[in-house]
Amino acid sequence: MFIDETEITVSSGPGGAGMVSFRREKYIPRGGPDGGNGGKGGDVILRAVSNRNTLAGIQHGRHYRAQKGAPGGSSLKHGRAGEDLIIDVPVGTLVRDAQRGHVLRDLDEADLEVVMVAGGAGGRGNKHFAGPTNQVPRRASQGQLGETRGLKLELRLVADAGLVGLPNAGKSTFLRRVSAARPKVADYPFTTLEPVLGLVSRNDDGLVIADIPGLVEGAHEGAGLGDRFLRHVQRTRVLLHLVDAMVGPEQALVDWQTIRTELAQSGYGLNERPCVLAVSRADTVEDPSAVAKALETASGSRVHILSSQTGEGVSEILDDLSLLLIQSREDGKS
């Protein structure tokens, strides 16, 4: 099951209490204080991992607690620190404060670990309180309490390229053609109900493509599958916009502009992303070039003719995506 939002509560462990103890050994009836310190409480850590692409394993509404520190012992034995609690989340998880809504951290890199709540410090044993004026202290301190915080986790998929277009534009078929990903394919709207990632191998390099569920007019306001999926395009560097050749030149222009409008109004600046435009399902019509020419005139850019069934245009599209991705990465460094 694909889950891209969840809320949890996390609590770090309290520190262990310090110990009141005095050295008691044969021939040393009145030894000095030897109470040890309590152990530190465990932290709650979020860790971004690359082998997960959903928040489904993180139970909504659950209270996650780290282990408390152990109390100190006699003979200056310090208590054991509480074990940290590590929660694995997918790369691309945005962490918000559940109450205030502001962003706490963006876990956009694999293996990135962030302490969300720190464990309480351990209390001090009576040995710590010994001094010239109080050589036999009979007090120790309690450990500090842990922290508790509500977190809202939002997943935004991390991919090199995002597939956009109206429902049934052929996005899932294209991804099946170029990668090992197997999104559902059928001839009715909203076949794809969740984003799917596919890895394309190109010249000893990998290209990660995200199949985003079909957008409709008003998607930025929640229509259709709505802005829930628009945000998954936000992290992509380049876009591949597919327009169905079967609709004909006039409707193709309307469909193209509909998606462009939704990208522009999403608030993520998606209309400014480098984009490869293609007429898809070219094998289903006699003259797909008529649709391509209409789109070229309107967009002012090259339009590919694509058939994911026959393979026409696939290699050229991947070449253009790879080139735009390289340019995007170089622009990001400058």
C-alpha cells in the first residue's frame, strides 16, 4: 500500500536516576560516597533509506518511545544509556511539526539521520556532590525527562524525471517499456492510483523516472487525484509531458495547455522545469505528425513522436531527458 502522509508522536527516553551509595568493604566501615550516575535516555532518530518508497510501515497515530536510561549503581557504576529508537523513512520525506505545521527537516539524502527528540541526561550520583564541606552527601539527582513531539511526515518522491499528462496518455506504458517497473496499464482513466518509480539504465548511468497519476483540470485545487500527487513532481529535475495522439491536433492543444496550467498553478514552479514533449500512442493513428506539428507550433519546441508499443521515439526521448538532466545538474552547481 502506498502511503505518502502520516502523523506520529515521538518521545525520547528519560535519563536514569543517580545513586546514593557509600563504599562498604571489610576494614573500611566508613567509606566515601560511591553512587554512580544514571544513564542517558535514548534519542528518537529518523533515518532516510533508499529501499523504501512509502510511509506504509509507519503507523498513523502511533506513539513511538525510545528506551529510558538505567539508574546508577554502587561502586561508581554508571547506568547504561537507553537504546536509541531509529525510524526508517523513504528518501524525500518532509518532516513537519504536527501542531505548528512548519518544516523541521527535509530528509532528501539517503542515509541521512536526524535526531527529532533527544534523550534526557542521566542524574548524578552522590559521589558528584561530595566536597570539603559535605564529605558524605546523601543525595543524588533524578534524570532529566525526555522530550515529546508530534510529527507530520510527508513523502515527496525523489526522481530525475517526472512523467506528466492527462489520464490514459500512455505514461505507465512508457515506464513499462523503458524500465523494470510494472505499473498497472488499462484503457480507462486513473489506472495509475499511486506514483511508481522506474530505473532506466543508460550508458552506465541510471535515470530514475516517476510515473505520476494522471492530472486533470483543477488538480492543483484537489480535483481528480489532485494536488496530493502534484507535490511528487516537485523534486524531479526534468519532465516528460505526454499528449495522446488519438485525440487529434485541436484537442491535443487543449490537453497540453491543461497540464501546463496545472503545473503553473501548483505553486511548485513546475512550469519552469526543463521539459521533453512527446505525442504518445503514435501507433494508434495514421498521421501522428499532424498532432506533433500543432504542438510544435504552440510550444515552440521539438515534439517527439512516441510509440511505447513499437519502440518508436523511445531512445531519442531518453537521450533528451539525459541531456536535460545533465544540464540541470550543472546549473544547480553554478
